[in-house]
Amino acid sequence: MKNWKKTAEVAIIGGGIMGVSAAYYLARRGVSDVIVLEKELLAQASTGLSVGGIRQQFSNPANIRLSQESIRVYERFEEEFGVDIKFRQVGYIFLARKEDTWNDFLSSVETQRQHDVPVEVLSPEDIKQRWSYLNIDDLKGGTFGPKDGYADPYLAAMGFATSARKFGVRIEEKTEVTGINIEGGRVQGIETAKGSISVPVVVNVAGPWGGEVARMAGSDLPVKPYRRQVFMTKSFDAIPKPVPLVIDQDVTFYFRSEEPGIIMGMSDPDEPSSFNLNVDRDFLEKVIEVAIHRAPVLEKAEILRGWGGLYTITPDDNPIIGEVPGVKGLFSAIGFSGHGFQQAPAVGLILSQLILDGQTNFDLKPFSYGRFDKKDQEGEKRVV
Ligand SMILES: Cc1cc2nc3c(=O)[nH]c(=O)nc-3n(C[C@H](O)[C@H](O)[C@H](O)COP(=O)(O)OP(=O)(O)OC[C@H]3O[C@@H](n4cnc5c(N)ncnc54)[C@H](O)[C@@H]3O)c2cc1C
């Protein structure tokens, strides 16, 4: 192919938020020859289909740290990248119906406070007083993170991509990676639909396809794609603003405002692993039932549209980050189990540190490849 450069210092497989964030941090550190390969268009897979939630309320300290580092970047994103990502710190409220869930919340709050997370513990009556549209009849209580909120993932990815390009990163869309060449336990290069590239460092940030890309290198990642459906209402102003991101944890239902309407979703415990993105009307009926139970005023809302996106899930709902054991030069950051948008700035930075310095200050033990064999690693409980 004409103009196809056959060498690079680092090749990044996947042009979602992880890929462009990693490219940006590498290029900012002076790596001049980084290429991002995207089989479709930038940020149109999980990143573009995400709900954009950003929070510090996690149960695992390692996730809290990833979010804190990322929030620092998102708070000053416009200054650094020149893009307003519409970061609205309107808060996240987690609601517990069951006693066990409530006890888990209280134990998470202890961990969160040890890590300086601003979080309030609320009784059902406190909740009613502040958000009178919520039904509290079956609640044990809730926790509120006032600095949590949401932003626009597509705009954030475009901000990283534009700045990365300014530092010289090449971004090749419509370019599928079809193979990874390894010799003597070391990455030598990749095969793409446009030609091969000789490259000593390859980063697998292929999101839901991360398992398939890993297999190109003969490696097995315990990650699977699962559909998650999201629904948006027509213009709806019966809920007073600002509307926090409300999570009804025991049924994994959530909603928040998405001007001029409301956006909502829920996990389906019967959903099989697949790449299916279709919207299922029967499932929508279940979501509406739960929505009306939690916020009865939503009965008046009309659904405008829905879409399906893919979560990439690991057995403990924590990602796998690091160099692939036994394959020098191959790094991955896969399996964000619904948290990848908010963790992308920190993960991009970590990948750049691992690649350039061979180490990072972040505790990556909970995200290691080997953890699934050990009994003492605790995953993430705050998952929807
Ligand atoms: C409905 C929904 C709601 C969500 N809500 C939130 C939320 O509120 N907060 C949050 O933090 N996260 C949320 N997430 C999760 C978040 O969207 C993901 O964790 C994040 O976008 C992952 O980014 P990524 O770059 O790893 O993957 P992706 O955005 O999926 O990007 C991977 C890219 O790799 C490309 N690719 C794959 N294989 C190849 C190949 N062989 N060659 C070239 N390119 C390839 C794909 O085309 C894709 O563009 C949500 C996800 C969904 C689906």
C-alpha cells in the first residue's frame, strides 16, 4: 500500500478511549513514532456507547485511585486539551434495598474515607428530603458522592486523539489488526489489513475484542463481551435539576439526566456473552417497571430511543493491566467491566509508565494476570 510506513516504536490496537489516552501519554513523554490502529472509526464502540459516569465510590482501593487520578485530568480537561467534555459533578447516589448490600456500602464507605473520597451516608428519610421524587419505601439507605458525575466520552476521546496527533501520533482508522508476530518470546510486529508493521511494543486495548487480539499472540485473557442496553426519554422536566446519577444497586438500575431527557439502563442477569447490540423491547418493559418503582414520576416519560453497547467483563469485575506474561513487549488493558471511560486517563498514563519506565507507582496487583489463581484478591463490588 502506498505511503504505508512499515515501522513504528509502539503500535496500539484499538481506537477507543484507552487507545487514544495511551497514545497521548506516550507521545507526551517524547515517543515520536506511535501508531493507533482502529478497525472501524475512533470511539464508536464501547466508548461512544457509554453512559459517561465518573465516580470515586468504588469498593476496591485500586479502583478509587484510578478514578481519583482520572478525575484530576477530567476536571482540567478543557485547559489541557482545549475540549469541553461537559463534566457535570452533580453526584452519584447509590441506593441499597437489602441488608447485605447496605452493610457492603458501609464497609466501602470506610475504605473510601481512608482514601479521602468525599462520601455521605444517608438514611431513607435523608434521601427523600433531598430527592423527593425517589421512592424510599424499600430502602435501607444510600451513599452520595458529591464530586461524582458524568461527562461526554466521545468528546473526551476526541480530545485525547487531537492532542496525540499534535504530538505526532498516527491514527489509522478502518485498519484492522489481523496478527501479532512473536519470535523468541518477544513481539516483532503486527499484520494489518493495510500491511505489516515491524514494531517492538504492542498495546492491546481492543475493548470487547481484547480476548481475540490476545489470542493472536497465543495468550488467553479471561474476558468476555456482554450487551448492556441503555434507553433515553424524550424531553422530561418533571424531575428537578440537578439530577444526580442514581443507582439502585440491588437491581443494577440507574438513571441520570441527559438534556433534555433522562437516560437509564440496567444489567440483565440472564444476558449471555455475545457481541449482540440489538435493543430488546421485552427488556425495556422490565427497565420501565423498575424505573417507575424507584422514581414514580418517570411513568410520565416517553422513551425516545435505545441502544446496546458492550461491557468487557472479567471474573472479578476488575481489568487486567500490564505486560502479558511470557510475551515481552505486549501490553494490555482490557476488561474494564463498565468503568473504562472514567479510568482511561489514569490507565493511559500507567501504560506509558510501564512501557517507558518498566514500572508505575500505581498498585496493579488487583489488575494482574496471575490474580485469578489466588484466593486473597478482592474484585470490585460496586458494579452495575
Ligand atoms: C452501555 C454502556 C454504559 C457504560 N457506562 C459507563 C460509565 O458510566 N462509566 C464508565 O467509566 N464506563 C462505562 N462504560 C464502559 C466504557 O464504555 C468502557 O469501559 C470503555 O469505553 C472501554 O474503552 P476501550 O477503549 O477499552 O474500548 P472500546 O471503546 O470498545 O474501543 C476498543 C476499540 O478497539 C477496536 N478494535 C477491536 N479489535 C481490533 C482490531 N483487531 N484491530 C483494530 N481495532 C480493533 C474496536 O473497533 C474499538 O473501537 C459503559 C459501557 C457501555 C457499553
